[in-house]
Amino acid sequence: MNQVIDNHGRPINYLRLAVTDRCNLRCFYCMPEEGIKYVPKPHLLTWEEMERVIRILVRMGVDKVRITGGEPFVRRGIMEFLEELSQIEGLQQINITTNGVLTAPLVPDLKRIGIKSVNLSLDSLDRQRFFDITRRDEFPNVWQTFEALQAHNISTKINTVVMSGKNTDDIIPMAELTRHSPVSVRFIEEMPFNGDGAHEYQEFWNYRRILDELKKAYPGIYKLPDPPASTSYNYQIPGHQGTIGIIAAFSRTFCGTCNRLRLTPQGQFRTCLYDDGVFNIRDLIRQGLNDETLQTYIYEALQNRAKDGFEAEARRKVGVVSESMSTIGG
């Protein structure tokens, strides 16, 4: 089949696959301190089911998969799964989002498998602030992962959620990482996916305010061209090796070029981060449906896709956005 186009004329070539809802951190903006009620293992997609879905999507034009979670490296069998994915003809990129706690020893194998890029979630370079945000004292392990990725020349993006009263003092230190390292530091607007819907924004830092903060420290910062379907506005600080990105995740200014699908660990197929699932592909697989029928379900969902995150949120069947990002796929 040729490249699938949705009902708004957007080519779909990118899947974000959450392989688990479990995580070894407790970031307050992602889940409550006591954690969330995890999905029982039999309710999760198996590795074989996930591989089957990816093969179907590749035939429909998807050529990029991002493996995420929860924290993908807490699920047993992840490295073998990545090996299998690397053999799928037509799948051009396998990228990973990780919190870095368990990742450093695996970096050489990730390089060997052919992982193109890693997004490293890191909200502070200060060990105490890192602990305050994540509720875990794991900063040294995360930093080892950063150093290992640089040593093995794996393209690295650092994802930093900007939170009032928590880590706004880290904006400039994080930007300074781009001075001597060819990394992309991406500042992300905080979103309401913390597992209980109760978080209040004391003082919302939107993408314009984040940019103003950077301009104060770096008056020469300038805009770069944004790649097709980019979620970030991209910038360069003169003399720095790396780049800066700002993601308007809550303002949702990038929906018009969205090329992404999401698949949750329990098989919910999402055509937008802000919807609550359009069908469950796990259930369809376990009913014995063949690949052609599964492909029809996917195609029909893409022909009824919301034009943006606001429309997707309005269509939700179960009220306001309150899920943990860990259950959706960060």
C-alpha cells in the first residue's frame, strides 16, 4: 500500500510505541507519588503482537518507530525486541525515549543494533532538584547514560519539562550543554498527564516565555528551519555545537503537520496524544483477525482523525485529560 494520508491531508509515517506502563521514577508531572495501578501482564501487548502491528504499519508507510513507556528498559526482553525490529525491511529508524536510569550499560548494544537516536528525559542538572522532581536519587545513573551516548556518537535529544517553582533555574544550565556537545536540548511545556488530573499550574511557562528566558541569556539566539512534522521550534546559540528546541506540547501549535500515531502498552490505538483511544488492537488480534482486517481498522481510524489536540480532547469519551503519561507513551 502507498503512504497513508489522513483525512486532513497529513502523511502518517511515525509510530510512538509504549512497551510498558511501568517506570522506575515517580516524576510528579507524570504520575502520583504512590505510582499508578499497573496493567496486569496478560493485558499488555506481547512482543510478538507489537512486532506484528509494526509490520502492518510499515506496509502502510510507517518508516519510523519510537520505543517509549513508562520506561522501556524495565520490561524484560526489550533488547531482543529491538533486535527483531532492526530486521524489518522498510523500517528506517528505530528511536528510543528513556529516563536513563538503566540505560548506560546497554548503550554499546543499542549502537550495534542501529538505534539512530535517543531522547533522554532529564529535567534538572542539580541532583537535589532532580530528586525533588523524580522522587528518586538516580541522577548519577542518568548522567552516565548521557556520557555513554556521547561516547558512542548516538544522536541525543534531552527532554526537559519546564515547571514553575521546580526547575526554571535549570533552563540556562541545560542550554549550556549545547555549548560543547552536539546535542539538542528541548524544553517542553508541562502537560496535564500526571495520573490524577489534580495538578495546578502556579505560573504556566509556555513556549514564548521559555524563549524569552533564553533570549535574555543569549541575545544572539536565532531561529533554525524546522524539519517537516517537527514538534519543536528549533534555535541555535552562536558558537554552540548543539541546538535548542522548544515544544509547545500544551499550546498544541504543531498539530497541523502531525505525522504520528500512538500505541499504548495495552493496545489502545491513538491518533492523537489527547484522545482516549479509538480502538483496541490487542483485542482484535486476540479475536483472530487477519492482517488485512487489522489494516482496515487502522485506515478507517486515520480517515476520522481529529484536526488537532483540542478537537481530540473534545471528542474524549471519559472526560478531562488525567491519565498518567506513563500509560500513554511519553
